[in-house]
Amino acid sequence: MENQKQKQKKYKNSLPKRLSNIFFVLFFCIFSAFTLIAYSSTNYFLLKKEKQSVFQAVNIVRVRLSEVDSNFTLENLAEVLYKNDKTHLRIDDRKGSRVIRSERDITNTLDANQDIYVYNIDKQMIFTTDNEESSPGLHGPIGRVYHDHIEDQYRGFSMTQKVYSNRTGKFVGYVQVFHDLGNYYVIRARLLFWLLVVELFGTSLAYLIILITTRRFLKPLHNLHEVMRNISEN
């Protein structure tokens, strides 16, 4: 009798557990694959949306600036950007170069996490909505969205386009839009966190269900095996 109890105990700790582990590993691999696909696809579409936002913003601003007929100057930019009210025009000449700084009028076409920079044909900045920009020179490629970041300061996308006058077709300067990705990184971190939480909870629950189901499924087979063994021994 004691020997039979030991065999039953050994059975409970061996075959059902091994089968449960096999099914759990298979389930975990499938679940992890779906989690990875969900994270990668969501991240891809988020970045695609951010890039489209940059592209749309820079083209909207470029169309508006194309009303200028000659090389960008403080005067003709003021006429285009401040048609209704020039009292809020502010010129910053602390760095030795005169730059218009503003958050009015043209920012109606921008998202809250975007800034605009306008350069003349000599690539000198003469307008910006960024109050912290201290480097007046144009940098980066032209005509495509690219990663623009400085460590521990900002991370985002930028795009620069040449601006041509609608009336004369003459090249009059450059426009650049910077799109801060701070919100994107927050969303991505939260997405990863919740996917890991769901995977941890799901796999733990799945393991318990698999273990209980396996034991219940194998119990009749084990009982039948015991009956047949007893018959053969007698």
C-alpha cells in the first residue's frame, strides 16, 4: 500500500508536470511572438504617423512662405507671417544676427510639439518659434525627414525644404520643421510596459490552466493503467 502511494506521488510530480512544461513553453513562444509583432507594428505605425506630421507641416508652411517674391528678409517675412497684427513681432539681435522670434500666426499650422525655422538663401536663420535656439546656421539634409537629436536635450524628426516664390519661381530660402518625439517615447515605453504585464499575467494564468487540465486529462488514463497493472499482477 505504501509503495502504491509513493508511485502515485511520483506520477503526479512527473508526467503531468513534464507535459505541462512542454505545452507552457510552446504557449510562451507563441505568446511572445505575438507580443513582439504587436509592439513592432505599433511602433512602426506610430513613427510613420510622426513622420507624416512633419512632412505635412513643412509643406503647409512652405506654401505660405512662397508668397514672398525675393530672398527672405525680416521685412518680407513680417509681411507674410504677420498680415493681421505686427504689434507682436519681436526681433532678437542678441547673438549679432537679427532673428524674428514668435509663437503667433504661423504656429496655427503647427502641432504643439513642433517648431519652425526659416533661413535665407545664405542659410542664416531669420525666423523661429523656438525661444531656445542659439545656433543660427542651417544643418541636415534637404528634402527628407531625418532624426535630429542632441543627447540629454531633445530627440525628434526634422525636415528642411527649399522655398520658391509662387510669382517669380525664384529660390528665396529654406524652411525647417522640428518635430519633438517626447510624446512618442512616452507612449512607446507605456506600450512596452503593458505588453510585458499582459504577457506575464497571461503566461502565468496559462501555466496554471495547462497544469490543471493536464492532470485532469491524464487521471483516467493513470487509473486505467493502475487497474490493468493490478489485474496483471494478480
